[in-house]
Amino acid sequence: MTPTVYVINGPNLNLLGTREPEIYGRTTLADIEQLCRAAAQPHGFAIEFRQSNHEGELVNWIQEAAAKRAAGIVINAAGYSHTSIAILDAVAACAAPVIEVHITNIHAREDFRHTSHVSRVATAVICGFGPLGYALAISGLAAMTEREA
């Protein structure tokens, strides 16, 4: 059975490439999906790549990943990182490693972005590397799962 990594993206990430390109760049979410699939291939991971603007759907996917015993989750909860106790609780209940990713350095931005509820329970956090952060997260998950094997 091929181990699967869920890559879960939150609100407004469907607008990447056009939304505030001076902050987020011109890379689209489809480009990030291709990057994730390429990063997963050498590690033998399958990728389940998803995006939603709806908090409950993100929670359902985190629970699905846990129920299906995913190798891990890479999550960019976007604005929900800073507001969602429901996502925090879902991540906390997940036994798989969870890597939180942010395209920008949230600590160099507005004060309200400095605190992430997801970070409190994530296995690791990557921010400020742009889209490359997703590939770094997948490599990190591979290293973690090799250590556990």
C-alpha cells in the first residue's frame, strides 16, 4: 500500500497567482500541486491534494486523513490558522505527523498573523519559503516516517 500525504489548503489559496502577487507571488495552486507530486515521488508517497474555503470541510479532511492512516498531513490553513479552534482540535486528534506551511513569513507580517492555533499542535512549522515550503514539508515528513520505521 502506497503511503499517502494529504496536502490541505485553506481559504483563498485557490486565488494564488492572482491574489496579491506582490506578497504571495505568481505561483498558482495548480503549480503547487505539481511541486508536491514531484517532491513526493522520490519518497514513494501518493498525494491527496485539496483546497477549500470552508472550515468544516478542512476539519473533515483532517479527520479523513487520520482515519485512513495517512503518512502525514501538510496543511496551509491560511486565515483559519489564526482563528480556528476547530482545526486546532482536529489536528490535535490526528496521530499522523502534521506539518503547517505558510508561503510567507507570518511573523514578519501583521500582528494578527503572528499567532497560529495550528502551530500549537503541529509537529513542525515551515514559513517564509514561498511555495518551496510545501516540498520542504514533504521531505520533512519522509525523514520523520523513515525514523519511525
